Amino acid sequence: MNIQNFLKIKYPILQGAMANISDGKFAATVSNAGALGTIASGGMMPDRLKKEIEIAKDLTDKPFAVNIMMLNPYVEKMVEIIVKEKVPIITIGAGSPAPFMKKFRESDIKVIPLISAPIMAKRLERTGADAIIAEGNEAGGHIGRMTTMTLIHQSFDSIDIPLIAAGGIGSGRQMLATEILGATGVQMGTAFLFTEECPIHKNYKEVILKSSASKITVIGETNSMPIRLLKNNMTKEYRDKEMKGADLFELEKYTLGSLKRAVRDGDIKDGSVMAGLTIGQFDKIIPVKDLLQKIMEEYHEAKSCLLK
């Protein structure tokens, strides 16, 4: 299936949902540039989500998505808002959309869950999902255990619906590699941090510009909640406590609100500066439209070389 025709977008690229970053204005900007912009409801209350959807609808007539987390205590209210506001596409994290599939189907909403293991792909296909996002652990933020290359290959073989690759994708060559493995499109998060319109503090942009993959680490592995982010004071303190056997409740104080501190206040020392392993592929901040055009040019160049 052609994912552009299916989602009514110009490029086979979805903007990954980044909590406390992906708001209605940014999602609209991405959609207007030809990809699928996504509002991240993580960290939002229902009223805020409604406001961000309204903002996106005011700024674009192109399709956009809302990402919802099934573990959110307000998920039922979030779903009601999404249905009422006629959001065309939703991406799903942290659970199954099964309890709400009847509502989504009645409202003609396309449902695209995210997975981190192949076993989840078939299970979610059976719920009626329209496509699957398979995200490898090269991604920023919360991650699974499998790499993108192994996850895409094994997930593609297990389902009959479109597969979208995520994790460690920031160039046209990487996009082509996932296509060879069976993906019909890609989702990117870290790449969009390097855009002029991305609503993160200038300190956040400056530090990721100066960083490489060697500056990235993973915390939370002992409590089965791994997070990929930039090394700083917060990650060091977290890991020290983690290695000493601190429980999840004690560790939460190091992450509670730390992403907001980095995104909004520019606290790059004690805040959570989430980014994936593609961080070293970018050396400047550019407009969203230029990023997308660059990736597509790289993709077509790589594909033409492959076919020679």
C-alpha cells in the first residue's frame, strides 16, 4: 500500500510524537510541509489537547495525527475529544487501541499503533489497526530492546498491513534501507529537533548541535523503562541511584518534570534532553520544509544509485 495515498500526504514521512514538544502549531507546520504532523498528548490534560487540535485545524487543511498513550488516566476523555474534533489519524503508544476501536471505526479514524517487538505487530493487526509503526531502540525517549533493522524485518514478515519504520532514521539513505526491509514509510523524531520551527529552548538546540552519538546514553534499564537521552548531571545521578538498587518511586524524582525543564526552561544540565542516535547526522538548524526536501533528495539519489 502507498502510505502517501493512504494518509493523503506528500512524503512518506511521519513526525514522531514528542511529549512536551509536539504541539498543534508544530504539527500543522510539518503537515503543511508535506509530511504527517503529530500532536503528542503525553503530558497534556484533555482541555489542552482540545486546544492544540483546534490550533492545528486553524493552521492547516492537511491531515495531521494525534498520539495518545493508552496508559494515560484520561485516555477515555482524550478519545472523546479526538472523535468529536474529527482528527483523521491517531498513533497509539503504551497499549492496545482495542477498547476504542468501535468508536474509531465509526468516526473513520485511521489507527496506527507503535510497537517495539514483532509479537506485538500481529496482535495489534487483529484489533483492526490500519498500519503499524515499528520503532527500534535507536530512537530517542522511551525505547524497547530490539534494533530497527531486526524489528522491521521480523515485523514485516508477520503482518499484512502497512509497516512504518522508526528509530535511527534521519536521512534518505536510512529511509531507503527500511524500504528494502519492507517498510512503506518512516517516522522520525530526532531529525525534527533540528528545525527552526521546533518549539524547544535554544539551549536544547545548541547542545544537540554540539553533540554526537557518543554523548547519548540509556537510563532506566534496571526497572524495564529504558530512556535514550543526552548525558548530563541528571542521567549521572539517575544511573548512580539505579546501580545502587533504588526503586522506581525513588528514581522518578530525577525524571519527573525534567523534560519540561529542558524543553521550556533550557535546563540542559539537570533536565531531560531526549534525542536518538541520529543526533550526529545534523550540523545545522533548518526549516521543516528544507529538512523534508533534503531527506527526499537523498532518498531518490540513493535509490537511483542502487538501481544502476
